[in-house]
Amino acid sequence: MKDLDEIKFELKKYGQEHLLNHFEHLDETKQKMLLEQLSNINYELINSLYANTKKQEKNSKDVIEPIEYLDKYKLNEEYKTYETIGKTAIKEGKLAVVTMAGGQGTRLGHNGPKGTYDIGLDSHKSLFELLADGIKEEAKKYDVVVPWFIMTSRENNKETVEFFEKNKCFGYQKDKNLFFFMQGQLPMVDTEGKILIGEDGLVKEAADGHGGIYEALVKNDMTKKMKELGVEWVFIGGVDNCLVKMVDPVLMGIAIDKKVSVAGKSLVKANPHEKVGVFCKKNGKPYVIEYSEITDEMAEAVDENGELLFGESHILCNLFSVDAIERMGANPLPYHSAYKKAKYIDKDGNLVVPTSPNAYKFEAFLFDAFGEVDNMAVLRVKREEEFAPVKNSDDAGVDCPSTARKLYEDFYKLK
């Protein structure tokens, strides 16, 4: 940690002196925490991210093309081949799974980590327990324990670990085949580029997005741990998809057979203008293009079979080789800004509660790393078998607890 004089010098250099305005009013513990935060902020990075909010320009010279994909249920003879290759690798202990669980269940009206949320099944199992069941059920077929790595955030790490311990880690053993690590955070800034101080007197930070997964895995020595366990492949998915199929021999077999270091699952778009990111190729490299970047003409274009050319939606279900994760985690991905409402303490020490967006948070997207590889495999799967996300409250009527619960009950024939 830098000393106070060094920190003051740096704050003055970058015009962020206000961050120490109320330092004297903090208790000793908070003072230490604040100084630690200020010591670790990359002010050059924050300045450049803020500057980018003023000039979000797109490169019109980018060449966007459709990407090839395989449909899991049209593979015929190849299905068995891929499945056999994948099963062998899983039996040999070459697979680990990662769950991105850094979020809170605020949008669901839940006070706690999102993974602790009960979607309303008769069993009252949390999202974490449903995922644990899915991993263990598949692993049992291969007589292995699939190591489980869980990415938390500074905000929910303590509660998440305590929840697992209270539930006997759902049959896993902490630090043997169950590992927790935290994702990175970045300060939030106001419209003038000033870093905000939160109501706790500390720098207001936000998680750096799911794109921070690679760097977090490397920095926290998780990839090192994976290699020690003999793991070569890692499935990464989100905590909010209660039907996620993390142990999938077909997906693994395809990646191994096609000698690619990244593979992803897709769903066919519900309609040409569904607001989802889709797999494609940008300048010859794998990419996920946001719906806002696709023209109507591209969105509606079809091939000779009447299938959408840009119809493979990205559902945050991806498989990586450990080596690819280490390459991707060597340098931070580009950050995207989001304009959000954020409470903060002003220069006079007053709490400001905005009624409209007032601050930028910066996050990286996991799929921005796809451009690091020359090719990736995309496997189309069925929505009703592998995608039941819990993102919104029931009021929204879509991707909410009631829709996820129905999909889960239908798949497992619980009703």
C-alpha cells in the first residue's frame, strides 16, 4: 500500500483530490480500506475509459459475416463420435466448471447473492443447489468429481461462502474440488470523470463484467490449480440459468475433434429482431455482435434452407481450454461503459440519491476475447433443454422465476 503523501500526489495529478475530502471522518478500519483502494486504482485507465464515453464510435470498415455452427440434434452419426471423445476426456478428469456468481438478487426482490435465490420449486432448492445437482448427476455417469470454481464479487463473497458452508457445500469439499475466487472491480465515475465515493465512505466500485473472468481466473491462481488437478477444459456459465448443462460430452468432443480452443452453445433466435447478441465472424475472427449493431437487412437475411444467417444467439455457455483462458487473461479486455444510477456522497458529505442515470460503470464482455482465436465451434442446442434464465422479476413475464420454474419442471418431469 502506498503512503498517504504518495496517494495525495497521485490524486492531485489526476484531479481526484476530492476522494480524501472526508478521510478524517472515517474510523481507522475504513481509512485503511480507502487508502488500499486508492493505492490500487489505475488512474490512467479510468481517465481513458471516461474519455471513451465521449466518443463511442464504431469502425464502419468491419466485415461482419455469418459463422458456421452445428445443430446438436442434426449431427446423426457424428453425434456418437463427438460424444465418445468427450466422455473419454471427462472420465480422465479433464473437465472443470466455472459459475459466474458475482451478482446480487436485487432485481428479483431477493436480499442476498443471486445464487442463493429460491425460484419456487416444491423442493425450495436455491440456484446454487440446482447447479450442484446438475453437475453431480452428470459426473456420476463418469465416476468422477468435476471440480467446481465459483466467481463471486467483493459484495457477495462472504455471504456466498457462508451459504455453501451452511449447506455442507452440496457434497463438495472446499479447497479440494470446490474453489471460490473474486472478480475484479472498477471505480464508477460521474459525468465529469470524477470517481465517486459511496455511502460507506469508500470508493464506489462496480464489478468489471463477465469479461473479467479470464483475468480473475489467472490472477487468483485458479488456472494454476486447474492444471494441478489435470484439468484441460473449462466450461464457464452464469449462475442464473437453472438448466445449464455444464458437463456436456458432445460439446467437449466437438472442441477436441475440431482442434479449437473455444466452443460455445447457441439457441436459434426466437425471431429475426429478438434483442440478443449473436455469434458471427468479424474481420474473419469469431465474435458476438450486439442486436443494436445488426441492420434490419442482416437480421432478416436467410440461407437456402430458410435459416437466419445471423440467428445463433449467445447464451453465455462456453467451453475453453485452460491454455486459452491463460492467454485471454494475460491482458484486460476492452471495457464498455454503461450509464447507471448510483448513490454517492458529495463534496459536502451529503448523500445524493439520483432519480436518473448519473454515473458510468465500466465492464468487459466475455465474448470480446473470442477474437483472440482463429476459430471456434458453435453448437446449437434446444431452449427447453438448456436455457432457463432468471434475470427479471415475475412482473416482466420473461426470463423470470415463473418461466424458469416451468422450464425446469417440464424438463425434469416434476409436474
